[in-house]
Amino acid sequence: MPKTGNLNIPIQAQTRLKTQISSDIDTTPTSETKNVTVRQKRHASGTVSEASEVLHTDNYLTEENLRDILADTIATKVTAQLKSLEEQFNGMRDAVTFFHQKYESSIKTMLEEKSKVVHALECDNVKLKSTVTDLSIRLNLLEQNMRESNIEINGIPDHKAENLTNTFRRSLKL
């Protein structure tokens, strides 16, 4: 059954050296050296010297340290996700730019083609108008030339069902 009630005890990180020899440890705490392990180190000449290894309070996970670690981890992961999203966004922007350029070039090509067709039709229209004007003038001249050879006789009454040859013969007999 798990123990309860020890939520405020800091969790110690597992960075302590496990190769401590119990006979070489001096465990007399002083006010300046909390969490300090003092060892007697033997030199090659056989003399003993004291070496101290300070275990800082940073090796313990406190609430503040845990918050800092979580904040750093979250910031790192969010930054990585943002970079990924930025790369995807840049890819989408490049794709949209590519399609926009292709669309613009195809629209420009179609516009140029349609412009050429319209210009050709305008030229044809001008030529046809000119031809119609010329033909109208020629028709009027031909009609005038045909009327020049017509004879108009005044004083003879018009009838609806008149026969020109009979009318001409009658007028000659008179």
C-alpha cells in the first residue's frame, strides 16, 4: 500500500555518485556546507587529503524547478510545432504562388488570343463595311445608267394592267 502525506518532500534527481565508499565519508554537517560530502582521498604516495564534493540543491526537483523544466519543455515543443507549421505554411504559400502565376499566365495567353481574334474581326468588319459602301455606290451608278436609256412619255394615262407594247402601238397610230 503506498504511503500518503509526503507531497511536500522534494524529489532528488538521480545524479549522485553511487561509487562512494562508506569508510571514506565524513558526515559532519556544518552551517555552510549543506549537502556536502567530504572524503579523504589517498594520493599515490600514501598520504590522505580531503576532497569535497558539493551536491547542490539544484539536484533536487522542487516545484519551481519542475515548473522551469516544464516551461522549457513546452516552449521547445511549441517552437518545434510552430516551425513545422511555418514550413507547411511556406509550402502552401509557394504552391498558391505557383498556381497564381500559372493562372495569370494562362489568363494572359487567353486574353492575348482573344484580343487577336477581336482585332481580326474588327479588320474584317471594316473591310466588309468598305465593300458594302463600294457596292452601294456601284448599284446607284448602274441604276442611274439604266434610267438614262428609259423614255418617258407625258400625257398618256397610266392603267393598272397596262401592256407597254399595246400602249406604244396605240400612241404611234395617233
